[in-house]
Amino acid sequence: MAASSVLKKGTSTSPHRKNRGDLDTSLGASPLFQQSASRAIRVVSMCENRIGCRARGTLSIGRHGLATQMQMDLVRAGKKTPPPNAAEVWIDFDGTLTTQDVVDSLVRGFCATDAWRALEDAWQAGQIGSRECLAGQFSLVRIGEEDLDAFLASISLDPGTPRLFELLGRHGVPAMILSDGIDWFIDYILRAHDLQPPPVRSNTLVRSGASWQLVCPHFSPACQSAAAHCKCASMERLGTPGRWRIYVGDGRSDLCAARKAHLRFAKGTLAANLEDEGLEYAPFATLNDVCHVLETAWPQRRLRAA
Ligand SMILES: [Mg+2]
Ligand SMILES: [Zn+2]
């Protein structure tokens, strides 16, 4: 899907802005979270001004000086971060773990005709869901094996991706990639970067003559995001009861799952949609910002003296 053209800028004047208090507040009352929050104030200064649309003015935070709204939101995320043994993390792939939307780039670069544009426009206008859009676009893609390998190998990751995987593994936090893209593209890209990915749940693609056929085993006609992969249904089905859900994403297909998360890290279209709905989220520029918050909330275990 073309994510680049649907970026909607968040606004500080949203009528919903005042209502951003839907997250469970009981976590913030815990001494553990209070402790991590004070550290988060120092950490988030590294994130300042990386997202222009969110850096809307400054707010006083006492002896720590001035902070942008983004900093304040990240501090709030630190307060709400559950401990590792009570958390599970759900991560989008395209545009979140990568710096670009893989399917969008493939479609733009390798479609046999320009017919993909009409599908894209219809999806943008909300006239069709991503399944219909993607299925139509993939049927137009023509690319050989060698060129496909080269294309997938050219995809760059967010600079914080290895750090996020390492952090989650070190703390034993269950994680899953929920993607509206293609499972074996994701596997190829992450392995090309020598990363062992967490489990992936996604659409898949099979050869059908000269073209490809999209297969959507996790589609739901009831999906509120009208996505090929209903991420909220996957999260409901696979989530561990009793664990707090942390969601990280950037696009329209993330919205249905993000609505049901306890803590949200968002950028791009997802951030704009959450903003419009008055749902609380922490903005991020790169996954390093997310890692800062989690690392601050999840202190290192002290090494025992020999
Ligand atoms: Mg995405
Ligand atoms: Zn859904």
C-alpha cells in the first residue's frame, strides 16, 4: 500500500485532544512506573525535534526545563509501560521495522501497467479495503526472481530494529510482527540483515502463472480498518490474557489493533488517526525512541556479586 501519500498531519487543535485519557491509569500508580517516569524525562530529551509535526510548542516540566509535546507524550508512555513479565509487544513491519513500505515500492517499481494507480486512489478514498487493493496490484506486478531478490535485499531497516529485537529478547517479552504485507518478503528482509525475527503473522503470495495471487488467511470482513490482515483479530486470538498490549505501528492497517492496545507508539497515518479519535499514543521518529522508553522502564538486572 502506498503509505507515503496518506500521511495526515496531527493537529494540536483536535477537538479530541482533551480526551486523551483512555489508557488504564492503574499502571501509572505503581512505584515502579513512577520511578521509571523520572528517568524518562532525561531520556526523551534525545528525541527532541525529530518529529516536527508533534513538536508543537513547549511545556514546562519543572527543574528539567522545557520539553516538547512529543517529550511529554514519551514521558507518559514511560509511566504506562508495564514490566516485562506483564507486557507483550505487537509490531507492524512496513514503515515501522523498515524505512519504507515494501509492497508500495514493489508496486510502484514493477507493475506492468499504470492500472495500480486507480486501485490506490480507490483505497485512499476508502472505497475499497487493502485486500482488494493489494490483490489487484499484485496481479499487475511482473518481476523475475533475481530482480526480486535484489529488490528485497535493498530494503533498509529502521535504525532501532536490531536494538528493539535484542531488548525484547533480553527481557523475555513476547512479541509478534503483525503485517498487512507478505510473510516471505519479511522473512527474506530480516534475514538479509542477520536478524532472527519474532513470529510473523501476515498475508502471503503465491505464483499464479506470470503474476502473483494474494492470499489472506487472516482477513476478517468485520475488520474496522478494512485491512487484508485484520490485526486486531490476530491480537485477540493470539494475545496472552493478563498481559498488557504494547502496539508499535505507522499505518491505516494498524488502527484496529492499536485501538485495543494499552500502550501505543505511533507515527504517520496511525498517529494521525489516533489523534483524530482522541486516543492516547506516544509519537516516535525511529524505533530508537521506543527503545529509550522501554529501556528506561525496564531497568537492567543487577549482576550478582560472585
Ligand atoms: Mg506500516
Ligand atoms: Zn481489523
